[in-house]
Amino acid sequence: MNTLESELDIAHSIELIRGRLNRRKPLASTSRRMRRSVGVQHDDNPTRALDALMLGDALLGYGHNMSLNNMAIMENLMTMAIMEANYEVPTGKNTLAWYDAFIQCLRDLGCFIADDGYTRYSERSTRVDIDYVISDIVKGIIDGVKASVPAVSVLGAVVDTTLEGLKKDDKTLALYNGQVKTAEGARLSVIPCEQLANGVLIASSTSIRQHGTSSNGGVLFVNWQASARDIFRGKSFVTFNPARYEEFRGEIEEYLGEHRRQVLRQRFSRRRLA
């Protein structure tokens, strides 16, 4: 895994993290005065039963090999990166800028990123289901790195079960649709995660911006279909050595303890049976 670990030394990473946290401190008093959003779940920690969650317009799904501690670590990294991108690109309409800010924060946190950029999903006008698009993009990420990390293939199963769990949870599905759908179309991310045998954490990040309305309904992952040409995507493969996290655990968790509810919306089970 040495070739797939961040080249950023820990001291520099801590310096970058502290710089980000210091820039956000003036916003702390404002955030504390904000009312909690409707639908926010009060469970701030992942569990075995609730192994997927909605962070703003992103879905995270945890593989069954992940320890609870490493679930929390990955969740904190993604929460920090999402919040930073939201700060830097407030409206989110410039999805390329938002995606770049998200990826850069993950790099500052010490993640290794294999990024394929932000481009049009397809030049064809074929109409496609959004869940198919997500699975297809994740497959492309897996194919790109499986020679170096054979175990990466498990991310395909994690993303499929995360989407299936969401479809079977009416409350979370309705909440997520309200979060990701816009007047221009839809904007969302899906991030399946897993833990390797050596303890290293892996994830794929698929970010989608779809322009226009659905042609056959209005519920994402159920009956939302769009022209492939109207979909833009960012895709990346992420690894993180959780040993690095201990060097800045206290600082990042103190900050997130005050602000995570800006993005944490709902936990659910990716393996829901009924």
C-alpha cells in the first residue's frame, strides 16, 4: 500500500488542518445560533445496525469489515471535507469548484486520492437510471485500481447495498430526495467505504450533477431517469491510514462536535431486509 498512501507528511497535514479550523472559528457563534434542520437524527455515532448515513447530499455506506472506530474516522474525514467545500463554494451550483474543494480538503487531511477529474458522464443521449450511473461509475473506479488493490472490488457491493437500503427506508429516501433535487435537476454523491486487512481505509467517491428533470417520475433511485449527456460526474479513489488520524483527532473532533449537524441528516441500514 505504500504507493497508495499520501505523500503529505503528518506535520504538514496538521498545519493545513489547523489553518482550516482557524479560518472557520469566526463562524462558530453563528452556527451555534442556527436551529437544527428538520429530520436531523440525534445519533452522532455509527453503529453496526445503522451502517449508512446521509451527509447533506452525500450517502456513505460502510463495509462489514470496518470497525466502529474506523467508521467514525472515515465519517469525520468526509464530514470535514463536505463542510469545507460548502464553505468555499456556498451555493454548490459550481459543482466543479465544489468537487475540487472537497478533494483538496481530503488531501490536506492526509488521504491519498486517485482523481479522474470532473467530466461529462457520456456523450450519448441514451436515457439512464441514476442508480445505474452510480454503479457504473464505481465499477470504473474499481477497474482502475484493482490491479494495485485487489480487495477494492468489495466497494461495488457496498454501494449496491447502500442504495438498496435507502430505497427500503421511506423516511430517509424522502429526506434525501428533498436534499438533492434542485430546480435545475439533482446533485448528489455516493461514497462506499471499507477497511482492508492491514487496517487501511478505502473509499470511492462519486459526485454527480444532473441537469433537467426526470422523464419517468421524480424519486431518485426509484423512477428518476435522465439523458446520459445531461449528467456530469467526478470520481476518485481514496485511501487513508487511520494511524495518521490520532495526530489530530482532538482538534478535528472538537470542531466537528460543534458543527457536524450542518451536514449530518440521517442514519439508516444498508442491509435493511424489509
